Amino acid sequence: MDIRRLTDRLGGLAFGGDYSPEQWDAEVWKQDDELMRHARVNLATVGVFSWALMEPEEGRYDFGWLDGHLDRLHAAGVAVDLATPTAGPPPWFSLAHPDALPVGPDGTRLTHGSRDTYCVAAPAYRRAARRIADALAERYGDHPALALWHVHNEYVSLCHCDHAAAAFRVWLRARHGSLDALNEAWGTAFWSQRYTSWEQILPPRQSQWHRNPGQALDYSRFWSDEALAAYREQRDAIRAHSDRPVTTNLMLPRYQNLDLWAFGREVDLVSVNHYPTGPGVEAAAHAAFDADRARSLAGGAPWLLMESGTNTVYAGDRVLPKEPGDILRNSLAHVARGSEGALFFQWRQSRAGAEQWHSSMVPHAGPDSRMFREVTALGEHLARLGELAGSTVRAEVAVLHDSDAWWAMQVDGLPSGELEYYPALRRAHRALWDAGLTVDFAHPEHDLSRYRVVLAPALFLLTDAGAENLRRYVADGGTLLLQHFGAAVDEHLHARLGGYPAAPLREALGIRVEEYRPLAQGEELALSDGSTGSSWSESLRTEGAEAVAAYTHGMLTGSPALTRHTFGSGHGWYLSTRLDDAGYATLVGRLLTEAGVTPDLPGLPAGVEAVTRHAPDGRSWHLLLNHSAEAVPLPQPAHDLLTGATLSRVPAGGCAVLRAL
């Protein structure tokens, strides 16, 4: 479904957040009506954690209180994103169905008392989730306030219980077809693990030492499919009664329990949550990373920032506040990269409960506060950007992102503890972001022909189809950088024999890796171009490629560390170590220069982010975010939608949305 149905319904970009009126009384509701109008809120997410109120006992629904709030919001001009409350089963459910409580890999069953106390594979949970989704949709499917359906909340929780085990075996039968095929895929000839009946197979629970890697990888795939099946059940129950778009808010953190590409294909519009993991420029880079991922999951279509924190930066063991102006810069960073608005968790800061210190649009201090003034200013700014609705973002570079490859790098027994997928993905994106570029993420089997440069920073697992696709991409004129430990195994985690990486890629790269040589913690190797490698090294030989940089000491002295190969009309690069930041930035810069890739607005100084959104009718807008402490002059004066004035410079820490000529 076209997201324009939502923005047309709202009259522009979405602005608002999670609203929990059940936590407050009638006097506060009256204030909320006034404050939402003042802040220009036009969309409120309702019902996310309200299962205990909606269904106070099994099979008995009470929607009277919800009727009043939807009617009230509609009267106030606020549309509703109505959630199914299935991320928070009520206490009566856990008491009636203790077998549906989640079990950890060590066999410990968790108890009620938090959120997500369920196993998504438990039949009782799935039945209850379908029932309440159906009941909500039957009652509110055509309610005039309703603009969007919000299934569940942040599908991420894992379980290793007997229900999960039974569902896993069903999934394995469908995937592998026979025990012989499963045993071959998992390599069970090793360690006497051969299975002779399906009933012998369990989830990868805690064991004496390393768990079977193929079993662990398949369990990750299974769990994602199980969560997606649960989403589809609720979505289909809703669609039986309502024609409004349906989504679920995907988390884009450093852990990955879902195949996000698969979820992106099933939702009517991609919506995501984002919470930065560092302040300042790090928050800006993180926002760009997650926003580019969200747009890519949507296939380049507009998407929605469903949840963020007005004043929340998660930094290790503490939550840091944002600096003045960050809420505007962070929100516009998402809008710049394709979001059709900015929503927050939550509208009003809770007085009690586990997230009472989570930031909000209306803080404990009330509306007479810096945060609410900045929220109101953001609402005013977004209201001026309605003409951007439906426009899209273009990118000439991509970073390869595959859930299977991520899960594969989490199995036991890899040769180094520094082989981490997420940091490698972030690092590749950051180098391109620092170069002033907008970035797409792509799957190795996607059509890559529109990209001039493709980075593959952590592609440990690669299918034969993916290897052939990358070979064809290079042959047809693309520039590919495959990084260390790349394409080492196939989809079953079977090592590539005859030398790494996968055979079709060896041809495109013009190399053959004979031996992986992980480095000791803290060890570094100097390269001939002046850069430094750490964490990892490889013994490789060129088979047509040129050595751009070589190792300069140890047993690898003189051996290629970085290679470049002309293949067909393109170039295949291979990097066999982890370069230092400056060396990596230099390498990425060289690839971009050789491929003729430049920023949307060349010539801007470091610290100024610029992204262009394009409308189908040819109009376009430049969104500029100045993360520096200095005002930045524009190449020529331009009309700024945020202020309605003609700008000649973007102030320090300021933003601008300029109509392109």
C-alpha cells in the first residue's frame, strides 16, 4: 500500500508518538488535547501495552475506555496508529498458560513481571494474539480516527522452550526435506552428532562447549520465520476487517533476531525505531545508518520513523541527554533519508513503571520546559515540510547487508573474537557518510546495477547465487570491495574448498586466499602504503590482480594485503586485514574517486550533512544538517522551507531544507 495514503490522511508529514492515556486522568486528557494541538501533533500510537485493559480476563474484551480516547483524539484532529498489544501479555495469561513463558538457552523459564514474557511459538500465545487482533479490527477497522495499524511492538525476543523445539522441527522438515539432508547441511558426522529421528533435534540450548554452527544458524533463520508468521497472522486478521495500512515497528540495533529484508516485504510500510548510541556527531552518523537501512528495507520507498527518544542517548550503562537542537537535527536526519515524519516514545513521561525515566515529548517538568519547547518547534518545522511527502532518495553506493551472514558470524568456534558483523557494517557506512554520501543497503543477491561502488565489509557467508551476482556486477562495470574473511562459507556454513573466497568471486577479484592468520589482540601490521592492519591477516596470492599494498614484516612480508583487479568493465578489490580508520577512509575515497561518485552537494565542509529528496514530478529538495560549530555559507542563496526565508548560510548546529532550482 502506498504510504501517501497515510500522509494524505494526515495532511503532511507525521508527527507525534506513543500515547498512553490509561496512565492518566480526565484532567490530564484535557491538557493533552490542548498541548497536542499546540505542538501540531497529528498522529498518536495507542494501545501498545494495554492488553490487560483490553482483555481483563481471557475471552472478555473491554473496549469502552478505548472508544472514548479514539473519539476524543479524532475530535482533536489527531489520527490514530492503533496497536495490537501482544508484546505485553497480562498476568492472567501467564498464570493460565505458564508453558507460554519464554525459556532461555540455559533452560531457565522466565516469569511474568516485565514486557515480552511470551514465546512466539507457543500455540496459546498465538491464538490469544490472533483473537485480540481480530477483535480490535472488527471494532475499529473503519473508525474515522484510524490511519494506521501497528502490529505488536519490536519483534525481538528469543525462546528455547519445548514449543519452540516442536516448531523448529516442523520448520527443519520443510527446509531440508529429510534427515539425510539435514545431517549433511549441519555436518553431523563431526562429534558423533548424526540424527536418526526428528524428535532428537532441539534448539541450540546451552551445552558443554561449542554448539553445532549449522544448527545455530538454522535456528536464527527459523526464529525469524516464526516471528514473521506471527506477524502475518495478526496482519491478516486485521485485513479481514480494515483497509488501513498495517506495519510493525522494526528495531535496528546492534543485535539481529529478524531477517529484516523479509519483514520489509510483508509490511504495508516500513517503520522503525531509533535510539542513538552516542552523543553529538556519533548520534548523527548512527541516525543516518539506521535511516539508510530503513529506506533500503522499504525498497527505496518512503518509510516512517515510528519511535525515537526526544532526549535519549543510550551510552553503555547510562542514558545521556541530548544537546539543545539535537531533536531537530536527529529528526530531520531521518526525514532527509526518506522518513515521512518523526514519532517518539512517548507523548507524556510516565510517573511510574519500568520506563518512568524514558524521555518524552511532555516531560515530568510539564510543558514549561526546554524539551516541550523544542518539541513544539519541531512540530512547526515538520508542518512546513508537507510538500516532501512521497519523495524519495537516490544513492550511487551500497553496503551489502545479509541477515544470514550476520547470524553466521555469531556461531561458536570462529577463529577470532574480533570478527563482529555490526561494527564492520557501521564502519563501512560511516566511511561513506564521512565522504558526504547517501548510502543504500543491499542484499548480495539483489540487482546491484544502479550502484557504482559496493562495499562488502562482513560477508563471511555467501551463497553460490550471491557469488555469481557479485561476479556479474563487477564484470558489468561495478566497483566491489570485499573485505577480510569474506565469502568463506556457503549457506550451510560449509567452508569453501580450493581456496577462499567463493570460486566465482575469486575470478572477479583475481586472487586466491590460502590461509587465514588472525592477529593477537592489540597486534598490528604495517603495510607498504603507510597504513596499518589489525585483528586479522591473510596469506593470499594474486591470480591477475595487482597488489596495491603489501605486508612489510613477519611471515607475510611482501605478501599482498590489498589488491585491485580489472575484470570485464569493472574492478574487484580485496582487503585482507582491518585497516586503521585513516587508511580505510583513504581506500574508500580512492574507490569513490575512481568510480566518479560525488556528494549531492560537493564542496561542503566536514560536519555538514546534505541529502536530496526527489519527487516524481521532478522537484527536489536539499536537506542540510550542520553538525559543526561554524556557520556554513551556501553556494548561492536559496529558499528555506523551515524558516520561510532566503538563506545564504546554515548557522552552526542549524538545519535547512532548500528547494532545488
